[in-house]
Amino acid sequence: MSQALTRRTILKTAAIGAAAATFSCRTAAQTPPKVVVVGGGFGGATCARELKRRGLAVTLVEASAVYTACPFSNAVLAGLRPIEAQQFKLDAVEKAGVDIVQKMATGVDPQTRRVALEDGSSLDYDRLVLSPGVDIRFDALPGYDEAAAAIMPHAWKAGEQTLLLRRQLEAMDDGGTFVMAAPGNPFRCPPGPYERASLIAHYLKTHKPRSKLLILDAKDSFSKQRLFQAAWQDFYPNMIEWVSLSTGGKVIEVDAKTKTLVTDFGRHTGDVVNVIPPQRAGRIAQVAGAADRSGWCPIDPVTFESRLQPNIHVIGDASIAGGMPKSAFSANAQGKVCAAAIASLLRGEGPTEPKLINTCYSLVAPDYGISVAGVYSPRNGVLTDVEGAGGTSPVNAPPSFRAQEAVYAEAWFQTTTSEVYG
Amino acid sequence: MGRGRLASALTLGSMMSMAVTMMAEAVPAAAQGVAPPGATACSGCHGPVAPGAAVAPLHGRPSEEIVAAMQDFRTGQRPATVMDRIAKGFTDEETRAIASWLSQQP
């Protein structure tokens, strides 16, 4: 009896197994794995090209026809560079074989592995990469909403906001005051506010030398601080004033009508006011359930797969990448590592433990560059600085060294944008 | 009966693994070999060969040359702005693997 049953069971199971195998084979032959990437910035465009280079079918979803890059946008503010030098199209990415869908991604269903688009259509995926950058938090600083941003620009997403702040600076009288509110950590481009202050001071020194620049900061220290402050003393003495958190620098409220920033210690009114508000991961990451309560996305440091949603990877500014700063260089490096990991996972192999590099240049003046670099590897589940490596440019260096770093800064921008968009 | 269950489990298991293998074959391997850890980050600054490039191109350069440069950056024998800080993040073994991969890139 048991023998007969057994034989029947074997036959039945084998039949199911064969059917399953046949089905899988047909599925595999007709529909190779699909990867969808959301976001055409440095992270997303890099990752999409790299996935394609590895032979995968990739769709890149990006709502904008033109991408305006943030690195060097501070030079646009200072009148040192046209905005066009910051703008890139996805034509070359498409030519490389990536399918471009120029629509807004509005939703993600991690269960059915489907991305919803603004027009009601959808895209299925086996693996999804989110590289949405940051969203400005218009709910974090009382008084600072989208209407206020039209009066006191953030200019922390390059484009119209950059041009608006530029026009305001141009219209400011000599002897005016430029006030900036700098956010607490973490935020996009940690040295960015201080590079911005430097290059605006350069513009003021050149064109409106009686003007002042005040930075109200929600932090007590910042990236490349010693280098910036030493250079400010040399280049812009008595022009830049930095107020730290502990000396009352944190802006707690703003009044757009009077261009006033309020701290616990007083009110500061400027002729031109730049509010760099708190940020969080781009909206699609929140919608997908990939962001935690901090507003950013926890990830596995080997694959950049979300800790919250399987089959969804998060790279670039939106991710919590441990020691790696939110920079274009980081996003580019992460895009490549993430693509390699996805290719391995789809082949059924374990991904290799990666090592990543970041290098961020800042300009203090047109021919004066400084940098911070780091090398990172996963340790205890977090991307961690490799000890003994990285750090900032030396504090004592001759002008030739600073000039060389300014050249390398521009060279980095040209090389990386041609790798991603060229 | 026990043996029967085992046999059917094996049959199903092997068929499933066959399906996984077939699925995996739909994903081609990388064209120019697998990049060792850290290697893909170099092209952020070191671009393709171009006239007047401010940063030295690395693709296709002899492996020994890259290894020697990295060692000299690490010890400070070769002056640098940023490569001294980056070279210190890689062991000899890692550097050799990266150099070998870079030398094979078109």
C-alpha cells in the first residue's frame, strides 16, 4: 500500500516539479530580469548605464528632460559659470541602451514589484533602484514653505532656485547683508553651505565690497572647517561671520515677508536671505516605505538593498551610507557598486564585499580649491571609513597646491559628467 | 515511504535548482572581467585618454606602473594632493588587483 502511494507521490511531485521547471524556463527565456531605476541624477544615471553594460534590461524613470547638476552650482550663484554648464540630457544614456521613461514615478508596490507612474501606467521590476536625491522639508522650519522659498530661496536643488538667488544677489546694493541659514546634519553636500559663502563673498568682494555675509548655523562644526575659516581670514577678512549652534546660530523660525530669520537669541534681517532647510530622502523613497523615521533610507552596505523593503535598492543622497557623505562622487561610486551587486544577485551569486571612495572638492575662490576624501568598506553592517585613509587637504599648503586642487575640481566635474551623461 | 519522500524532495530540489540556473543564464556576466573592490570608483576622476587631461587616465596603463605609483603615494615619496589620502585606504593585495583590472580596461 505504502509502496503504491509512494510511487504515486513521486510521479505527482515530479510532474509538478517538471511543470514548474518548464514554466521557469519559459519565463527565463522570454522575459529576462527587469531592473527599473528611478532618478536620473549622478546615482541613478550611473547605475542604469552600469546595469546595461552588464547586459541587463534597464528602464530609467526621470520626470525632467534636463538634469541640472548641483556640484559647481555655487559658482553659478557667484557669476563665475553659466547655468548651462550644469545642465545635462539623458540622450547618451538612452543611446547606451537604457530605456528612458520621462514621467514622474508616483508609487511603488513592493509586493507586486510594480512602479506606478503619473499617467496611470506602471512598470514591473525584479529589482528596483531608487536614486531620488533629497526633498526639501517644507514642514520642518516654521514659516518656511514653498511660497517662502520664492522669497528666500534655498537653491539646494540646482535650477530655477539657483537663478533666483543669483538675481537677488545681483540686485542687492553695495553695503547690503546676505544671510544664510545652514542646516543640522545630515544633509546634501556637507561642505556646500561654506563653499557657497566663500564664492558669494568672492562676488561681493569684487562687485559690492562694503557688503556683509552672515551664516546662522544649526551645527557647532562643519566639513573642512579649519580650511574654510583660514581661507576666509586670508581672502574675505571681516566680511564673513559664522554663528555656531552654541552661540545662538540655529534658526527656529522664518518670516518671509520681512526676510527675517529667528533664533533663540534674536532676529536677523537680510537684504538677500538664503535658507538651506532640513531635508529628507526624495518622495518616492518615502512612498515605497524605504525611508525610516529619520526620513532617510537604511541600506545593506554590500548591495545597497533597503533594510526595509526587499528587492529595492537605494543609492545616493537618499541612502544612509554610514561614513559616506551625500555627494555626487558618492552617488556615482554607489551606482556602480549597486549595479554590480544587482547583476550578481540576479545571477544567483553572492555579491562581493565592496570598497568605495569619495572625493569632494570645494572652491574658496576661483583658483583656490580644497578637498575631503575617504575610503569606505562595510563594517558591522555600516559603510565605515577605512582607518588611516582619507581626510582633508593639508592646512598649511602653498597657493600652488590650492590652485592645483581647483584644477582637479573642474577636471573631476568634466570627467564624471561625461562618464554619466556623455 | 521515508525514502520516497526523500527521493521526491531531491527530484523537486534538483529541478528547482535547474530552473534557477536557467534563470541565471539570462543574466550575462560582465564584459571585461569582474571589477575588484574599489576599482570602479577610480573613473570618477580618472577619465579616458584625452588630450590635455588634468588627471592621468588609468585604463590600459601597465599594472606595475599603477602599483608603484600607489605605493609611492602611500609612503609620501610621490607628491600628491589627494591620492596620498586615498592610497592609504588600500592594502598591497587590493592595489594589485585594482591595477591588474585597470590595465585590462579598454
